[in-house]
Amino acid sequence: MKRSHFDSSHLMRRAEDLINAASNRYRITVQVANRAQRRRFEEFDSLDDPKMKPVIRAIIEMSDELTQPEIIGE
């Protein structure tokens, strides 16, 4: 039974890319946690992908924003 659409090695690579691109490792970790917390509260209102954990979704979104700056919304 697969929990998400991304395998763990792909997710780890995305997380490493985020950390390597950040000037402060602690700050990017807090940003991911804050985004995951926001998504968890938003999850109650939406049915996007209830099987994907908020922290995984936050890592994916933030790494997409890193590689595709035109989609940054914050």
C-alpha cells in the first residue's frame, strides 16, 4: 500500500534541494513546518489529497516554488 504519489528517495531529494538552497537550515525547516500546519487546517475544508500528509505536501510545494519561481504565491 503506497501512502503518497512520490517515492521516499524523490521526496528526500526535494527536501535536500530545499535545504541546500536555503541560507539558513533552521529557517527553511520552520517554513516547511508552518506551511504544513497551515495545510493541515486547510485540509478540513478541502478534499485535495487526504492521503498525502501536510508536511510532504509542503516539501513538494516549496521545492516546486524553488524550481519554478513563477508559481510563488507568498
